[in-house]
Amino acid sequence: MTAPLLEVEGLRTHFLTRAGVAKAVDGVSFVLQPGEILGLVGESGSGKSVTGFSLIGLVDPPGRIVGGSIRFAGQELVGLPAEQMRALRGRRIAMVFQDPQATLNPVLTIGTQMALALQAHDRVSDRAAAERAATMLTRVGIPDAAARLGNYPHEFSGGMRQRVAIAMALLNGPELIIADEPTTALDVSIQAQILHEMKALAAESGTALIWISHDLATVSALAHRVLVMYAGRIVESGPVGAVLRAPLHPYTRGLLDSLPAMTEPGRRLRQIPGTAPSLLALPPGCPFAPRCPRADAACTAPPPRVDHAERRALCHHPLEAAA
Amino acid sequence: MSDIVQASALTRRFDPRLSLGDRIAAAFGARVETRPVRAVTDVSFAIRQGETLGLVGESGCGKSTLGRMVAGILPPSAGDLRIDGEPVMRHGRKTTTRIQTVFQDPFASLNPRRRIGATISEGPIAHRLIRRAEAPAFVADWLARVGLDPAVATRFPHQFSGGQRQRVAIARALAMRPDILVCDEPVASLDVSIQAQILNLFLDLREALGLTCLFISHDLSVVRHVSHRVAIMYLGRIVEIGPAAQVYAAPRHPYTQGLLDSVPKLRLDAEDVSFQPIAGELPSPLSPPSGCAFHPRCPRATDLCRAQRPELAPHPGEVAVACHHA
């Protein structure tokens, strides 16, 4: 077993708002191996994006990392001076966001932006930078890359723009890429192309990938392991196939059962009742208890960790693990 | 079962607005080139009484424009839309309340300054379906039917979550006692667990009220779940239409096949999830390709496809496909 690339231990990111403290991420722990693809799944407000932003040091006030540790290749990132974080960000850890329109600078050509990203970390001549940028654009499937370096972001389609953002993330050969819902805004045929290429690129370059998504099917197509988040906590984790085949946590089960593909057409879906709790006023004990069909009096106490082979869940009444 | 909605040769163009300079040039007799966008071209279909027709396609294919024409919100540039033989629009105005719409974004479709009780009762009062004095009981009844506490009638939209707002939007549409409901991406902005709740509500009410529906979505599995028949659109035209079970099990048009293959499917029996992308990108509706619009991306394209556009032709099993090689 090689040393893990990333070790997150008890990460807590809170937002101090006028209405109270929103515990967006509250005690998240996981380990990522080099080259591994990890899917981070949850619904809105589950803390999946804030977890991603915390890792790369992009949590803005009123948000703050209030506890825990993030060790990247042995180096502690929590409390790292801004300058050192900046040297790491974009070089060894890169991020791809949901909306490439918001990521790319609309008034600079793609070539200029990519050169800036390279020159921020290395002394590279403009010519060498253009060459590397063109190579990278070709690798993410942009035809006629050298000519397109002179184009502005608005001259690309949505799918092509996301490819440019991915090429920029790959530019410095990072060890870890955090992708936050990178295909959510794209059409299905374009999403499939990007997933296909992402999988190949990660395997080729040995880059570890954290893929944040609300879509279980997308994650199952891409990731090796999956973390399921609910109300700021990881409620279940394990190898993708095993977790989806026989989830331990009732929330994961409920999420799967909510998918139309899991029910015969025209029949009522097995829905999860209620809505996610407010992060400002979480119920005591298990945050899923008010919506859970298995909940009882015990669930008002913090749920224990259940270990089953390579899988883990936080639950008083885990489901049978068949697989 | 008889057809309740008949759409024949519906076409919708959008003419670009001329810039000031172009308008001045045109006034002086210069030839100003304008290229209208053909959002929907020559689309014909029928929806049977009590049936849900699913309308699938990627962004820009014209599915929302078609939905807005069926809903009577947007007059067609050409073609004709009828309910039970009666035209839906006269002189560019909707003439019936038998069709109502549920939109994608419940944040934008509800008036933020109006209490939801007033939002739900406004249409029925204006159209004399109920008297003003009956409104409170009427609103309470509809809120209960969409799974909300009748006491929330005095609240404003911002006091609700996305899923609850979509329930209000459904109540508002159904309070008009429509026969036909157009749903334009009604669950696209909702979380998976909330999406399931709204789809269940839709299925329950559809059955209880015997609704006929046009259900528009980009999500193939959602459309499969709620639809009896489906129509697949590409660049403003229907390329395949037929019973949902049949189209999904044995798609005939290469675009339908590609679309179904490009969705990652949760297959719990297999280790590796299979999906296969379609090559290339959607062409611009400003300059659609010659012949069959799908030919630049199609693995089966031949010279015939580049030269001649295939008509939507019937195939066995009530399916119609627009492809030279289907």
C-alpha cells in the first residue's frame, strides 16, 4: 500500500451567519490514494461542494474551517499561509467548476489564460506555453487546438468551454483534481463525451480525482469509491459497486429508490418523505432520522460507525449488507 | 381512444431584431441580411385522451418552443394546433382554458409579491369557475391535494422550498380544471429525493383527474417513467415518435440510439457501467446541415443523407422515424 495522497480527518467547515452557525461540513474524514477516482454524492446543502472548496482553500467568509486536518502528500493544508496555498493551488491541486462560463475570463483569449496559468508556477516562455496549451487542448478533444488558442471563451460551445477548463486544470500536471458538478450544465451527449475523456485522462496521467455530483449514475460510471453526504456528514462510504448494490445506510437506499430507473415505468416511486433539515437547526443525533423509515428512539443519539468489509456507514440501524 | 390534441405542421421562426444601423440602412434601401432561427419546423403529432406524450431532446432542439406553442403561449409562425378540433389560438391569443402549464423554474413562475392563495385562486375567479367567496375553501382544497398544509395559503413564494413551490405551481395549473397539462421540465431543478416526490404527485393527480399531458424533459429516465408515448426532437424536428416501451427498448433512429447509449445507466449487476457518447456537437440552428440534420454526427450517414432530408415515416408498431436507414 502506497502512502495516501490525501488524508482528511474530522474536517469541519462552518458558516457564521447572523441567523446562527450553519455546519455545512461537520466531521468529514476520508482517505484518497494516488490515481484514485472518488465520487462525492449528495443533494443540495449536503456539504459536498463546501468539502471540495475546503480542500483547495477557497472557503470565503463567513465560512471558515473550524476544525480537523487536511494532509496532502504529507503536508498539512489547514492553517497553511495563503502564499503557500497559492503555490499549491493550480499546480498540485486543481479544480474544475460547474460553470465554465464563470471560470474563464471573458476578455482574454484561451491561449493567454492558459499561458498565465503556466507562468504563474513556472518560468515558461510564451512560445513554449502556447505549445503546451495546444497539446493539452488536443488531449481533451478540442480539434484544431493551435488555431483555437486565439479564440475567446464566448467563441466556444458549452461543452468545449468545459473541455478548456479541464485542459487548464490538467496543465500543470496536478496530483489531484477536484471537479464540482462539471457536467451538470451540459447536455447528455456532451456529458457522456466528457465523462469518457475524464476517465481516460485520469488513468493516463495518474491524477487522482474527486468528482462531486448529485447524480449517482454518473458517479457509478466514473468513480472507484463513493462517499455519500447528508447534512454535512459522510453517512456512507465504500467501493461504488458494493455501495450501490447493497447500501448500508437508509439514506443511500432512499436515494437509489428515488430514481425513476429503479421502478417499473408508470408506478409510484419509492420516495423519501420530507426535506433535508436546515443546517442551522440540525436534529440531535442522526440528521436523517426525521425522514428515515428505520428510525426509533435510539436515533436521537449520535449514530455509531458501522464497518462492513471496505464499507462504512453512520447508522443505528444499518441495512443488511448482502454483497 | 380519440385524439384530443392535434398539432399539424407547427413551425416557429424567431426573427432577429435588427440593430439601429441595419434599420437605418434598410430604410435607405440597402439589403440587410437577416437569418431567422427556425426553432421548430413542420412538427405534426397527436395526443390521445388520457395519454402522456413525453418530449425529449437536448438544449436548443426546440422542445420548449414546441411546448409553449401547445400551451397557447406562443403563436406558431405556421401550422395549426387544435383541441378536439377547436383552434387553441385565434389572432395570436389563446382562446381556451383547457390547457395549463407547469414551468421548470418555480422561483420564476410564481409572483413573488403575491400570497400563494391569491395566486391559486386568481385564474378560477377571473374565468368564473368559482365565486370570490368560495376562494378560501377552494384554495385549501387544492393545497391539500398537492400535499401542502392549507394554512400556508397566506404565505409568499420565498417562504417555500423549491419542491413546495413546484407543488404550488401544480395546484395553480390544475385549479383551472384543465383537460391538458403541459409540463416543461417540471423536476429539472429539484434534488433527486424531491424529484421523486413531485413525480409521484404528478402520477397521482394525472390518474385522479384523467389528465392528458405533454411532458417535456431532457432526462430520459424521467420521461420513460411518466410517458405512454415519446417523441425525440433534434434541431427543431421530431426524428422518432412511438410507444415509450418500444422506443426505449428498440430505438430506430441513430440519434435516439446514441442518446440512450450516452446516458450512464445504473446497472447494479455489472461491475462497469456502460455508456457510449455520440460524436460531435449540436449544429447551430442558424445554419442547419443539409439533408438530414443529424448526418454530421451519424455513424450510418451516406450521400443520400447529406442531400435529402428524410420524412417522418411510419414503421411497424406505431413508431414513426425520420431516417433513410432506419
